[in-house]
Amino acid sequence: MARLSEVSVDLQLRQQEGKVYRSRLGLNQRHVERQQRSSKRQRRDDATRSQALYFTCDAKRAKNAALSLLPFIGWLRIYQVKEWLLPDVVSGISTGLVAVLQGMAYCLLASLPPWYGLFSAFFPVIIYFFMGTSRHISVGPFSVLCLMIGSVVTRIIPDEGPPVNITGLEGLSIDDQRVLVASSVTFLVGIMQLGMGLLQVGFVVMYLSDTLVSGFTTAAAIHILVSQLKFVLGLQVPGLSGPLAIIYTLEVIFNKITSTNVCDLVISLVIMVIVFIVKELNDKFKSKLPVPIPIEVIMTVIACGISYGFDFENKFGVDVVGHIPQGYESPVAPNLQVFQETAMESFSMAIVGFAVAFSVAKVYSVKHNYTIDGNQELIAFGVSNIFGASFKSFAASTALSRSAVQESTGGKTQVAGLLSAIIVMIVTLAIGFLLAPLPKSVLGAVIIVNLKGMLMQFSDIPYLWRRDKPDCVVWLCTCVASILLGLDLGLAVGLGVELISVVLRVQFPRCSVLANIQGTDIYKDRKDYLGIYEPEGVKIFRIPSPIFFANIDFFRNKLVESLGFNPLQILKKRNKAVRRIKKLLKTGDLQWTSKGFLNTTCGPIGDSEDKDNMEELDQPIDFNDLPAQIDWNQDLPANIFVPRVDVHSLILDFAAVSFLDISALKGLKSMLKELIRIDIEVYIVACDPYILEKLHDCCFFDDEVQPSMFFLTLHDAMLNVLEKHCELTEKKSDQEKIITTVTVHNNSLKIRDKDVPEYKF
């Protein structure tokens, strides 16, 4: 059997029979320290040069800044007229028709007159054409955002009761007051989005997980469904807002259910059934249909004609859209008092509107192989909302169904979006009066049918419960809180639950003890594998998350559990034993001989407690004034008992540790010192270089805790352990081996086992 002493410490290359070998011992951090210092200097030099370049300005940087601020220049220069223009025209017309209908329908959610939805489907689209980075999303009203605006509008200007005391609303009709509130809220939303974009904080949407957004939009779908029941049933229900508003609204609807307008109900049911069937056929045969059937538009035109022909408004008391003014209204300044009243709700709208739009844009950018910029998207939506609010439109995002129409009908660029805005403009300026006899129940029915996708998200609950219970809890808490407390408070509750779940996952992760898979240099959780090898006296403890103030005690407890003993208690017991032995030697009750300690008294020495200097029991063991060093794994004299420690080496796997804070550094250093003081060799492997740099900067190392305990890989540390304790490995059978050699021959790898803890590659 080969001996470890035969392993060369230096790197060696040799050729034998066409095979190349490189052999070395396990490398620790000191072996690469010189190179690391050089890299550190290089990183600092690069950082200095980057800062200098950041504050310089030249023609190239000015050009790049212009292209970044106006992304349309980039794709317009490569616009392929023959291939892209016709699909963009078809897509623009189809999307424009849907935008007209959705704009008017979603205005009902915002508690505004329907024609203001046409403004929201026009002004933001124009700005986004120049500043947006997505080529496929359709900018305009979004149901969830409209509902959030409606809750703010009805809170400040309720259907029943006096409005909030705000200067500037005097002398205005209730519709004009609500329009001013909605436009002011939209202006504030735009300012917040623009500010976040300029500050480059587009990453904030990353805190809204897919699970949270799914639960939130499902709750929003419930709110939308309840809010449209009054139009479907033809009832007069006051708009309510605040916690439990949905419960109170349902109570009012059930109390008035006997007053249902049968004509409205029949119209709504017919519209919903037909639209649902045709949309299902569109999905089923979308590969065969060149353009999806615009069933909402068709049914709206039919319903509008029937309503006009049979005079539904006067004969059956059906609530219709009514007079639609032609043209656009003059710009209006926002009300600053509304800013103060709606700051929190506006921030929620800014985040939700951008998060939904960015998510949809990201899906289409991946599908069509181009990139989008989150910060530029924030700037684009911020400017769009500020510009639109000046002309009395409300907050814009993107509707999933409308964007799907724009993309599925062949839209290639935002030229399709610009053409859809032109269609909306034509309706606003010329033919809007034709929609005057349209029953509002038709708009409500169209909204309800389009909720199918969001309501189907309830099917996520069983999947999440089986796959990830914390995510399921986030979904349920967000959904229930948003339904009962309102969308703004519900979003805050959902975000809080999500952050708590993340903290708990990081604070209480699944630590594991690793072992070697026989015949390899791979180490896995010993609970998950059968054919594993654990060298005697060695523990490999994996820490699977960052270490910070909240989980350092948890890691300590888990480490103590895996070791089977508390190193601090062992250290204190050893210090007590040393003190007692010194005291007995001093009093003559013990004597040192060539065979060890010898009792000089006739009877057994009684146990006694030394109450002096108890606070120093956690200090290094002082063997001064002792004739020899004590072997703690042997029987001790004078009825002294100290638990044996069978572990001689501990390897801490830091591969998943991304950062440590000051509290964690102190706790880690204290724990390492306790282990070192009871003669356990500690190895820390796969530590991130930036963490090592922080350890040096924080004066982590001293005479006990030294940089030499850091190794590049887990296998390097294991080889070092086996070299120091080779007598233990030689007692093992041939089946329990750690791979130490890799032979390279004809560009192929072959594993070769040896009993020598050495590896070649």
C-alpha cells in the first residue's frame, strides 16, 4: 500500500505511455494568496477606470444615451417595410378595436364616464411608442389598475355622502370631480415611476414573486366580478371602498336582487355565453385562424344596433353609455391635495402597473429574441402617465388579452400600437356618437368573460401545496387579504408574508452532514445516499444559506447537533479538570510518575467544585505547571470525568454562503475558537473571495483563527485531513476509498482508485 509520504507537494507534470499526470496535495487559500492579491489590485484598478469613464462625456456616450432614452430609433433603423408593415397594420387595426371596447369597459371599474377610457387608450400609447423597449405589449387600461383607481375615486368622491374636503373640487359635477381625482392620482403614479426609473431601481419588481402576483390578480378578479354585478343585474349600487368593502357590496346586491332588470340580465348572459364560446374556439383553432375572431367587437356592434333599434333605454330602463363628446378636452393641472390623500395607494398602483407590464413584456421579449430594459420601461410608463394625466386619462399599464391580440395577429413593432391609437382617435373624434345606445351591461359582460384567465389561477393552489407549501401560504394570504382588506392593503400584506417566508427560509435552512460517494470526489448529504464513505473522526457540515445575525445561533445549534457535543461545554469541563488536577498536584493528593498520575491518598479523592474565575473557563486550556499534556481520550485520575470527543476534523462547506454580517463574523469566530481550543482542526472550504476579503478587513484572523484553514474545494480539505490522519484511512477496507487520481488519455477521462489520498489530473 502506497504511503502518503510519497505524495509530492509540488505540482508535477510527467508523461508515461502517452498519459499525462498532474499530482498535488490539497490546496488551501495560502497557495493562491499571491495571485489573489494581484487580482484584488486588478479589480481596484478596473473600478477606478470605470469610475473615471462614468463621468466622461463624448459623442459616442451622447449617442448611446439618446438611443437608451428613445429606443424606437434603434428598431426603426432596421425596420423591414416589406415584411413588417402589413402585419403591423393588421395587428394595429385589430388591437385598436379591442382597445376601444376595453377602454370604455374598464372605465366602469374606475367609476368614471366611459369615454375617458378612450383617452387612456390613446395618450399613453403615443409616448410609449417613442420611449418603450417592448415591441409587442399594448399599452392602455388594465383591469386591476382601473379597479385600484376606482377604489380611490369612490373613497374621495363617494356615491352617497359628502366628498373629502379638497380645495379645487368646488363647483364641479361629481363626474368632473372624479375625473380630476383620477387624473391627479395618475399624475402622481407617473412621477413615482419616472423617479424610480431615473434612480435605476427597476429591480423593485423582483420582490413581487409570480406567486404573489398570481394571488393578487386572482383577488382583483374577484373584486372586478363583484363590481360588475350591478351592471349585469341593472342595479343601483353605491361604490364602496376600504376593508370588507366587497362584503358590504354583496350585501347591498343581495338586498336589491329582486329589483334586477331582466333585460340587462338577459343581454349579459347572451353576451357572456357567445363571447366565451367563440374565445374558446379562437384558442382551439389559433394555429389555423390567420386572425382571432374579434367577437367582443362584433357583439358590441350588434348589441349597440339592437339597443338603438328597440330603444332599450326608454322601453326597458336599460342603463346605456349615453352621449359621448367628440374631440379631446383641454389639459388640466393635477390637484396637490389629492397627492397627499392618495400617496400610499399611488405607490401601490405604480408598482403593480409596472410589474404587470414588465412581466408581459419579458415574456414576449424572450419569445421574439430581443432585450428590454426595466429602468427604461419605468421611465416610459412614468412619462406616459404624466402626459396622459394632463389630458384626463387614468393610469396605464397593459392588458394581457389586448397584448395577446397585438402579438398573435402578427404585430412586429410598436407601429402596431401607434396604429391602434389612431383607431381610438378616429372613434373619439368622428364616430364615438354611434356607441351612445350601448348598454353598460354589455361592457360588464365583456369584462366578466375576460376574467377567466385570472380566475383559473385558483387551480394553482393544489400544485403549490404539493410542491412548495410556503409559496402556497403566500398565495393564500395575498389573495384572502386582498379580497377582504382591499387591493392596496392586500398587496402590502402579501409582500410582508412573502418577505417573512424568505427570512424564515434563510433563517432556518436545511443544514446537512456530507459524506463522500465511494470512488469519486463528490460529496453529498449522507441521508440521501447509501454507498457513502465517512472517514473516521471527520465531519463535513454544509451551510446552505448566507449567515447573518438572525441565523447564526441556528447554525451553531445545528452544528452542535451534528457533532453530538457542545464544544463550549467540553472546553469548560476540560478547563475545570485542568484546574482540579493542578490543585491536587499542589496539595500532594496527586503525583506524576512515569506511568502517569498516581493517587497519594489512601482513599478516593472527593469531587469538589472550584468557584474561582468561572468566567475564564472558555479561554484556551493552560497546561503550564503540568508535568505533561493530558490525553483527553484516556481515563483521568481523581474521579475526574470529561466526555470524549471522537471528532478530530471539522470541514465547513461555505459554497452556498453569499455573505456574512458583523454579528455573524463575531459568532463564527467565537465558534471556531471553541472548536480549536478542544483540539478539533477546522477547515472552511469554497469560501467566496469577497467574503475572505471582508474577513481580512474586519480583522477576523488572529493567532488561533488563521487563513490557512481556508481551502479551495471540499476535496482539497479532505485530502489534507487524510494526509494528517493517514493511519485512520489505512484501517479502512478497499471498498471505502476516496477518489484521488484522474487519468487523461486521448482526450477522455477515466477514474482510477488508489488507497493513497493523492489525486492527479
